Amino acid sequence: MSVVPKVPRRIAAVIVNSLKGGVVPRIGLPYVTVGREREIQALLHDLELVADGGASFRFLVGRYGAGKSFLLQTVRTHAMGKGFVVADADLSPERRLQGGQGQGLATYRELVRNLSTKTRPEGGALQLVLDRWVAALREQPDAETALADQLSPLRELVCGFDFTQVLRLYC
């Protein structure tokens, strides 16, 4: 006889309300994940590669209702549990990787809005991430030099100078 884990009431409410609305819940997925062990293990292996300084890129393809979003949210939960900062956005005609009418910018906005951590799994974690970065900088013996060292490689990127100025002002 297997032991059924007790689902906390708050998480149960989120799961039920999300599933009623036809969307994948952002929290509590381990309580309802069944039959995706191989796919989850493959994606968790990719997380290990990234944690070791590598990179990974995958496309998930399937018909509507096949569980693509569910699988991604499951792995997203695992990633946050391992200390990753994650971001996600659904692509659509209004949110594309590029476009002439601001579709790329809309995708970027969605990614930033959905930036999540273990303590902010429902998104909105950009300020938390930035504040942690600033706090770590201030712990350095020479915070100004540490800031310059961290921002230096970014200046060479497209719009990098402006971006580093914004980060400097935020600090």
C-alpha cells in the first residue's frame, strides 16, 4: 500500500482553481504529476549541465493538450528548488522572438514579468534578484571595483552601455 501525501489546503486550492480554468498550476505540480518520469529526467539532466556551466536547448513539440506546458511547469518547479532563477513566456502572434510591431519587446516584458525564484514562484522576482545582487556587491571589500568588474563585460553588448548605466543607478 502506497502512502498518499497530504496536500496543503492552500496548494490544493491553487491546483483545483488552475485546472478548472484550464491552465497549468504554478505551484503544487509534484502532487499531480504522473507518467512523465523519462521526460522529466531528461530535462533535469539538462539543468545539471547548466549548473555545471554548460548549456542546453530543447524544443517541446506536441498537440494541444499533450502536456507540454504541464511538463515545463514541473521542470520549472524543480529548477527553482535547485536555486535557479527561471522565466517563461508563451509565444503567440503578439509575442514572438522578433517582429516589426514590438512583438519581441512584448516577449521580453512577459519574460521579465514571469521571472521566478523559489521564494517568488508566481513571478515578479526581478526586484528580489536585483536586490540580492546589490546586497552581495555591498559585502565586497571594494564594492565600487566589484561593480565595475561585473558590469565591464556587458558594456560591449548591443545597448550594453545603457544597460550598465541603469544597473549602476539601481545600485
